[in-house]
Amino acid sequence: MMKVMGINVLILGIILSISSCATAPTRPLAPGEVRLLKMDVPLEGDTKRGLPFMVSIHFEAEGRPEIKRACFYMSGDGPYCFKITNVKYGHPGIIEVEIRPNQFGSYLLKGYVLYLRDGKTQLSNQVTTLIHIIP
């Protein structure tokens, strides 16, 4: 049972690696635009149900747009939006956001950010990763 589960997780990870590359457009950024590149989450064992943990979202931007919130789907459930903890502009930049999962298990975590561009709220592209929440 554990061997089959491990193989399924490996296959899902490979699919996510391929699909996450495909979600980031490669065209040049417009002024004030944000493009998410990837998302990092803690390793299994460091993410427990009901306890907050930090998600790091790598991005590139034209200028320094104001990033307002990060929103996530957990295997299609959501979106759940959270306040940004910290933004580090650079190449790439990093958005840090603390989330608190309410259930345990393995989930496909899909995230995007809301940011201001020309005074209007915009949605970024989405990035995806696999996350394991323990009880």
C-alpha cells in the first residue's frame, strides 16, 4: 500500500513539474505586471493540520507592483485568500504568506496573487505544487 502511494505521489510530482512550467507565460512583462514562477512549501512533517506555515512564491515583475493578497486552492477546494507576510523584490522576487490548513492529507496546492496595476486589482498566473499535511 505504501509503495503504491509513493509511486502515485512521484507520478503526480512529475506531472506537476511539467505543468508548473507550462503555466508561466514567456512573453515580456507589461509595466506593473507580475508573473509567478514557482511555489515552495515546507517538507512533509513540517506542515501540521491547524498550525500555520510559510509558503514562498517566487515571482518576476516589471517595476514594484503592490501585491495585496495570495489565494490558494487545495485540490480544487477554495479559493482561500491570505494577507501577504512579506515581499522581497528582486530577480526573482519572493512573496511570503502564512497559511493554516484545516485538514490533513496530500493536496494539489494551486496559488495566485492579487496585485495593483494602474490602480486596478489584477490576478496573476497560477503556480502549483504538491503538499502533505499531517494530523
